[in-house]
Amino acid sequence: EVQLQAFGGGLVQPGGSLRLSCTFSGLTSSHYHITWFRQAPGKEREGVSTVNRRDGSTRYANSVKGRFTISRDNAKSTVYLQMSDLKPEDTAVYYCATRANRLVMSALLDAAQYPYWGQGTQVTVSS
């Protein structure tokens, strides 16, 4: 059974940093991508960043490029999202997700492509 768990959220001031973790189990070699999404109140779920578990390649949403860094530690079955220079608009519930089989690059941050989700962790950026 595929399971993911996201944690590490919290309250941080604008300009601050936070690191989220996503631990996973039950994945097979066909589960290439671990992707972070976020959803703010009243908004659609947005793809934030993804990492390929095999080759470590990454992709970011334009809104977080240069501020967020995704990484993976396969030995620990964990994917991290290091978030820096946080802004109030980064406030959201953050989720990690995965799927079996590869996706074309243009679909990597599309929430509809992911059937397996962890529970969310709240990130609040406020002074």
C-alpha cells in the first residue's frame, strides 16, 4: 500500500525559512515522481515542485523558483522541500503526492495526475 506523510509546517514570519518533509512507503520502482502541492483557502490546488526519485531531476512552479528547493533521500524514503524567503502568499496547506509511471514534463505539476496523496501540513507566513 502506497502511503505518504507530510510534516514540518508551522508559523513563520515573512522572509523566514521552513523545511517540509514527506516520508513514503509502499512505492515501487515505477513511482518516479514525488511532488509537492499546496492549496490556499478558496483556491485550487497548485503544483509547487517535483523530483524524480531515480535521477533527481527537479521542476518548480514559477512562483517558487529561486526560493524553494526540493531534494530526495531515497535511503530514508523522504523528500524535502526547503522553503526560503517565504511570503504571505505562500500560506497554504502543503501536500505531497506520487503516482505510478512517468509523466510528460508538462504534466508533472498537474494535481489531476496524482492518485496517491499524503495528509497536508499547514504553512502560515505572517508577521
